[in-house]
Amino acid sequence: MDKVKLIATAAFGLEAVVAREVKELGYDEVQVENGKVAFEADLSAIARCNLWLRSADRILIEIGSFNAESFDELFEKTKALSWSRWIPKDGIFPVTGKSIKSKLFSVPDCQAIVKKAVVESLKKDYHVEWFKEEKGLFKIEVALLKDQATLTIDTSGEGLHKRGYRKLSSKAPIRETLAAAIVQLSFWDHSRPLMDPLCGSGTIPIEAGLIGKNIAPGIYRSFIAEEWTTLDQSIWKEGKREAFDLEKRDRKLRIFASDVDERVLSLARYHLSEAFLDEDIHLQRMDVGDVRSRFEYGCIITNPPYGERLSDKQEVEKLYKKMGRTFDQFATWSKYIITSKEDFEKHYGKKADKKRKLYNGRIKTDLYQYFGPRPPKNKE
């Protein structure tokens, strides 16, 4: 079967999570670098990775990678690659680019040269002089890092954080891919209770619900490569059949979400319904200081306000103090709190067992992890 080199791009700090997900799909030979996980796989992986990877940003096909220190070298080596393997005669192929610490620092010039080289390569293979570029989108990227050029084609289209359920936005939402990563970094699994007492529009509990029921995050959306005539479309049908077969829809979950703001709760209710999880996640209006649970050995995972604006700073500090007092009552629970506030521990009242630097969009944050005791075997 044909092999292809794929790149799963990732936000900084999530590469190890994405690599673990790739391995769980059965692709063992992975290379982890800043912002990406590269691996070889058969063509079916294009569909399976788009459907299943929860924490990756998008899936790219690597067409080639080579050293390029001049525009002539970039042109000739790009032209020599097998572009017609993917791009048909009438395909649309825009070129984007980026350059870091490379002699070829002019991104617009690099884009123009790559575009010209791809055209020349396709001319030779298709024996035509002009391309209509009217059907199917093949987004090419030229990425230069320290004079190493990597040429890729995007298979995802919209970023993989676009699951399809979050159609309404709230103030300072957490990206779906980051929410899924935090759940996977936690000690939570479907047998344990989970609580998000500052749930906002519901992203963390929804991502936990999808994980708990083993629902592929991309099952209800489409991908740009589904329209490619140069790719066997049966891989998508087979990939979706596999995803539906592996769902655990009947699995009972104990996921609780609350917020004091009725406006964002209305968004959360809508998103729960769109994700088909409205019967699996208990949602209610409640102040964080009032949350309680009769369960033990659960996980609190939450994304509280950060207080980025000066006017919100004092309110956020009061909130963190209230969280510390309230969460302290959950003695057997583990807590995972993400925030950009660097003195969070001071206001929360307790030093974290572990911190992990992550990015929520372009905002640098830390995941503060407080580990509870391991559940007794009969409670796991």
C-alpha cells in the first residue's frame, strides 16, 4: 500500500500529547519537533488522523524537504517533486509561506518561486501550458527553517479545533484542541467524575464527553481532502465507519458543569445539544463557591477568567481565592486549572504539584496541576 509522510501540527507544549495520540492510532515511527509531529503511514491515515486527533491543529502531507540557500535551489528542488501525485489538472493550489533564520527570508519571493516551480512541474506531467485552477483546493505551504525547506499540502481545511458543535462564541473561550489535551493530561477517565465549575460555553466538559464515549472529534465535520479526485475517497467512508463502530454511546458518564453566568450557560446548553451530549453532562447555574459533590476521587478541570484587562484584575484575584477555599474541600480530587496569571498560586493559596506551559491561542498560560490520592482499586 502507498505510504505517505504526514505532519500533525500542534500548539507549542502539546507535541507530546499529539505524539501519544498518533501512536494510539497505530503509527509508531514518530518524530517530535517544535510545533509538529511527523510520521509515515498508509493513505488511510489521512482520514483517520483528521477524524481522531483531538489535540492536533491540522494534518499536512509532506511533499518534500531539502536544503535551499538560493532561489534557484528552491525552484529546482521544488520542481523536481511529484506534485501531480496530488494536484489534478484543474486543481487550485495557492501557496503560503514562512521563514525563520534562513537566507531566503523574503516570504513573498519564496511563495512566488514555489508557485512557479509547481506550475512547471505540472506542465511537464500533464503536457499543458495553462491551468484553470477551478476545482479542489490544495493549499501548499513552504516553510523555511535554518535553510531547510519543507513543502506541504494541507488535508484538513479548517483547523481541527473546528469540531462543528461550537457555533456560538463566548468571551475568552478555550480552544477545543487545548481543552481535549488538558483532559488527556489529567488523571481523568470515564470511570471517574469530572467537574468544571467555571464551564463558560462548555468546551472542557464537551471534550471530556467525547473522550469518555470514544467519539471521534471530527466525525461531524468535513475535510478539504474529501474533495480531492487524486485521493481514493473510500478511505473517508472506511474511516467514518470505523469511528462509528468504536463509539461507546451507551457508556454512562459523571460530568458536571456549572457557571454563575446564565448567558454563557445558554451557549453551553446549545453546544451540548450540537455535540449530542446534552443527556450526558449535568449543567446548572451555580457560583464556584457553592459547588459540592457526593463523589470522591474525581477531577476538577477548569479554565477560569485570566484578568487580562486591568479592570478585571481584582475580581479575578478574589475569584482565585474563592476557588482555593472551595476546591480545598475536594480532598480526594485532582485539580487542573489553566490561567495566564503568573501569581495564580499566591491567590489560590497553594503551590501546584506540577506546572506545564501551554498556549491558549496566542496567550501564554500555565496548567496548574494538583494531584489527589490514587483511588482504591475497587473505585477505579
